[in-house]
Amino acid sequence: MKVKLAITSLVFIYSSINAFAVESTCYGTTKNGRLVNGVQLPTKGKNFVSYGLIPVKAGRTYVHSKVKKVVVDAYASLLKEHPEKVFKYAETGFKQGGRFKPHKTHQNGLSIDFMVPVLDRKGKSVHLPTNPINRYGYNIEFDKKGKYKNYKLDFDALAAHIVTLHKTAGKNGIDLWRVIFDPQLQPYLYKTRYGNYIKNNIRIPKKKSWVRHDEHIHVDFRVKCKT
């Protein structure tokens, strides 16, 4: 009887903590904003990892609580649908938001960079190497066909990830505002089985950005923010 009461009490306490958990609040825009109660993404999961422990420790992987829910849920869906694929996320933002050098955005918890999924010489899904020497992956340059050294960009996995993020965002009451990806490599994305869905539902600007966005995609979520 005592054990049963103890378990019931623990369940009640856990539920109460979750019920009163403070949700993040975003202000302004991705280019001029801030974040209150930002939450940090998990360092790793069964099918994903962060881009480096040093950036994580430096507090560069915080997002809005709603965005975190979408990202984690999307990875869980990808694990079920594509258990053989692995993924890696990169820069997000600071806990309090604000200027996030060298980025022009990432200021209000709604922006995330995801390293592109890649295949090795044997066609196995592997993580793109990210370390201080290659500026945690940001110095990597893929050629016009999506190749870099012994790695080949996995367009199918990338397309699946983008679509899953979009669908998961909708289930959680928010939206995907845009995805920035190198215009030169975009045609390969549309040739995948997810191509039509992406064309009809997700905004991927064809205009070149100030950086190429070939080794990573930049994703902005749409959440109602305060001015």
C-alpha cells in the first residue's frame, strides 16, 4: 500500500512539474529579436547528434520550447521511417537570443542550422565530420553534384528531414517559414520522392544567400512572437 502511494505521489509531482513548465517567449524577428526561457536541444539521440561539445558548452544550441518539441519529435519520426539514417544539427542560438555572430539571424529562438546528411563510399549513412579545424563543418564545400572528399550528399534523407519537420511543425501548432539551401543543389532535392511535396508546401528561396548553404540547411520556424 505504501509503495503504491509513493508511486502515485511521484506521478503527481512529475505531472505537476510538466504542467507548470514555463514556455519560451520570442520577441521581434529572427534578424532583430530576443528569447526568454530558451531551452537547449539534447546533445544526442538514437539517430542524431549535435555538431560539437564545445559549441554546446558555449550555449550555442538554445531554441524556443515549441521548436525543440518539433525537432525532437521529427527525429523520432525519422527513426521509425528511416532507421538506417543518421542526422546532425548545428547552430541554433543563445538562451536569451540576441546577436549571434557570425549569423545575421538566429536571434529569437526560431532558427536552426542542420548539417546535411551524407553517405560514405559504401553508401552508408554517416555524420558529416564537424570539428574546430573545419569550423565545425561550416568550412566544408560540396561540389556541383553534392560531393565532398569521400562523402556524397544524401538528398533523399535531406528531403525526408525537411518534409518531416514541416509535418511535425503542423502537428504542434506552428509552421515552417522557410528553408535556405544552395540553389545550385536544389534540383537534386526536387528529384527525390519528396520533391512535389516540398515544391507545394515548403518555401525554399532560389535567390543566393550571403553564404552558400551547401554543407547545411538553415530552417526558420513560424511562431507568434511579441513585438
